[in-house]
Amino acid sequence: MSIVCLDTHISKRKAVPTQYGYDFTPMQSKVLALVIQGKTTKEIARELGIGARTVESHRRNVMEKVGVNNVVALVYKIYEKRLAMGCEVCGAVRGASNGF
């Protein structure tokens, strides 16, 4: 489910299961996507039109839901979960005999 789709069909505050299996609000999903892209707090704030402290709050809530205490661990855990779920392009699953 894309971020745009979440915005279109779901209220801003309602938490929904994401592609990673966590219940993030649409804004938490947006912040997470930008964190994964390596954007700074100020860059995320500018892009989303919110304050830097609000970005920090959303990021902190995401990290709490994922069970990590820093951004590096957050990105690692999300990528690990994504690999375990399989490649979106070819359907390969990590650890299977397909070389993935």
C-alpha cells in the first residue's frame, strides 16, 4: 500500500498495518520512508510541511513500535523485515535456494 493511497483512503491519525507488518499512522509511514532515504530531520520537516520536533516525535514513535533505540537499527530492522518478506520484483525470499 502506498503512502498516497493511505492518505486518500484513511484518516490521518488511524494506524494501519503497513507493508512491514507494523501499525504506523500515515504520517509515521511518510517519516519512515524519508528516514530510510537518509533525509535529515530538517529535510523531512520541510518536505512534509511540519516542524522538526514533530518529525522527531513521529520517528521516536516508529522506533518504539519497531523496538529499536536508534535510526541505524530502525533502518536495519525494516530492511531485514523487507528481505524476509521477499523481493517485490522477483518474489525471491531470503534464505531460499534461489540465491537471494
